[in-house]
Amino acid sequence: MSEKDSQIFYPPNMQEFFGLLNRIDGIDIFSTDARRIQEQRGRTITLPKVIINTGSLADLYNINRTERYIEMGSMVNLQQICKLGKIIPAALRQALDSLYSRFTRNSTGIGGIICQNSDYEPLAAALIALNVRCELRTSSQSRWVSVIRLTGPEKSSVFHSQEILYRIRIPLEQWDFTLCRHLDAANEDLSESGLIVFLARIQNNILADVCIVFSGVSVIRDRNHETSLLGKKLPLAKKEASSFISLWKNSLPESTPPFLRDRILSFIETAIQNFTD
């Protein structure tokens, strides 16, 4: 540990917690989670000058289920989410299994993942595809935002003064088809890796909804491409499937590295073949 001492506060309730945020500027409650400490490469561990221990704040660790949602506090760790089993949508379960080891899941909170400073955000693909929403709260008010607003370099600007990520809401909508794959770069170049998710909902043998999201150092999604398949009767004709793949070939961002581009297109082609004759 570094020689510089840190001030540590132990608020017993949310009222005192927000009181600390109002008195002390620049506090980041996610900055000292185990994952971020592990990422430090020096011989000593650098801690913030001010640390708030949230262990007594039950609101940030609660998990509640309704008929339509699972809501969890921002400090719930990834292993707790995995232990919920099949209640959790398959896309999120598959993403957590492919991206995080058991040790990492035990020491990393879902809020820390969403609020991380890194540009590399692979889990965002599953969260965006599932239409996850986040509750941002101050001492006096709260609001809900789509998780996609908390991605990219401008995410910090979404938060108002003394506002924290308080709760995450995961819809329990049923998807009939889920395919999730971690595209890992062989040379550890994060710009060539990420997570891609393909979801489909089928009603009366017709494609009722389709969702494809990739996330890594950027998020790729095109709702117009997804809606081009809606209302199509199954199985899809090979011409329809080829046309859908061509849409993606012609519209992936030019900044997408060639190797990653090929893997994204290969994934989409593999997924769409599940719906062809």
C-alpha cells in the first residue's frame, strides 16, 4: 500500500452517505473495488484520498424480483447475479460466464463494471440488448436512464452533481433465441475484441423482434437493420438471409479493424442460419 494515508468513512445509512457526498467533492464509490486494485501494475497499491465503505448500505446490495424485472443495487457482485440462475436472461448469464472468471465475479460489482473509466466495455452488449435501465439518485431525487447512455467516453457527463448509480433494472422479457460470443483478440489488442449478442423473439412462426449488439471499445447497433427482419415468416428464404448479411457488410463503421469486422459478420451469418430453410 502507498505511504499516503486515506480517510475512510463508514456511513450507517443512505442519508449519511449522501451527506458525505455533499460535503466532499470527487468521491467515486466504485474506485476501490478489487478489480480496479488488481489492474494496478506498480509495486504499491494506490488508493484514493477518501474512501467510503458502503458495507452498511443495504439498498446498494439488495436484489428484488417483480413479475417483469429484476432490480439490484449497484454493489451487487457478478457472482451473486450468476447464482440467480435461469431467472437471469440467458444473454447476461452467457456474457458473465465468457467474460469473467469466478474469482473476478466474486470481487467485482455490477455498478463498477458499468461506471468503469476504461473505453473497453464488452458487457455493455448484453446490457443494451436486454434494454437494461439504471437508476441515478441524489439525496432528494432519482431518475432512470438507458444503460447505453452510460457507455463511451461521455458517460461521466450523464451524472449530475452528487448523483450515483443506485440501482440496475433488468427486464425479464422472454427471448426465444439467444446467441452470445466473446470475440477475443489473439494479440491482446482490445480494439479487435469484444462481445456480440444476437436475440430473436418468435410469435406464430414469425420473427417478432431481433436485436444485435456488439460492444468493445465502441458499441455497434443498427436498429434499422434489425427491423428489416420483423414480420418475416420462418424459415427465412436464403435470399432474405443473404440480404440481411449484406446490410451489415455495407454499414459496419470504417473504423472497425478488418479482423474484427470479419468475425462480426461471421457471427451474424452463423446466427441467421438458424432461421433459414
